[in-house]
Amino acid sequence: MTSRAQRFDADFFERYYGDPATRVADAGDAERLAGLVAGVVRYHEVPVRRILDAGCGIGLLRAPLARHFPGARYEGLEVSEYLCRRHGWHQGSLATFAAEPYDLVICHDVLQYLDDRSAARALANLGRLTRGALYFSVLTRRDWRDAADQSRTDRDVHLRSADWYRRRLRRGFRHLAAGVHLARPLRPILWELEAPWA
């Protein structure tokens, strides 16, 4: 049986991030996402000095986040031995990674690779690792059915409902907009129609 660390080898990243015919994301996607996250975070005046990109892959977000948050220290966390050797990321799982809290944590399309128990532990750990803002996205059952390009999207994942994630995220975070959440001790001032709708 192939371990998760072995599964995420050079061939995996070439298929999903290198080859233009099969990749799911590129530098343009990362630039737009970093701009979105930075806009929401700056609007709420969250100071960003340390960034953790959990499940950072090849590091597509590193350069655009550096442009939006000059002077902030970027750290990547990745399970792939191949990428950690190549890029110098921290190697480990979000379910067990321990560090001082970060001002901004990115967890973009990672938790679908974890089983229910590990994913729940990772969500709890996000609460410990985030002192400011969290950007969180994940492939859900509905996304797979209605939105994902199934010819390009990795299907060897654990699909859960959005509510499964929301219930766990609410314990430590307040949702702001577009996948950006604030750590619960922070209390943003939002106009009524800026706040998430029920």
C-alpha cells in the first residue's frame, strides 16, 4: 500500500500542476486567490507577519502572498517527501503539525485527502495554529457532482458535505467571506449585509 507521502510524488505534481493539458491550477489561479484573501484580510485590518500554507504543494501561493504581504514570513507545510526535499517545506500532516500560531493560514483543497478522523483533527489544529485569519476551501460531495472538472480533478479523495466542515470550523472561527475566516477571539465589525447570511 502506498503511503500518502509516497503518493504525492513527482508524477502526481506534474499531472495536476505541471502539464497544461491536465493541471487543475496555475500561477494565474494563485494570483487571483492571493488577491482575494489579501483584500478580505486587509479590509479587516488583520496584521500579517507569519503565513502558513498548509498543503502548499509546489508553492504557487508563495510569490503572490509575498507581494500582498511584504515582509511576512511564508512557511509551507506538505506531506510530500518529494516536495519537501525540493522546496524546503516543513514535512508533516496538518492533523499533527505543531508550531506557534500564524497570522494567516491557508488550507486550500487539502482536507479531502484525509479520512474523517484525520480531517477532524486537522480542523481542530487549524484553530490552534491560527491567531488571525484562515482561508479554507475543500472539495465537497456537491462540488464534485456540480462544479468540479472531473476529467482533471483527483478522484482519490474523501468527499464529505459542506455542513461536516462548517460544524467543525464554527468552533474556532467566524466566517467573513469567500472562504476567509477570523479566529473566534477576534470580533470583526460588519454591516448587516456584509455578514454571512444564514
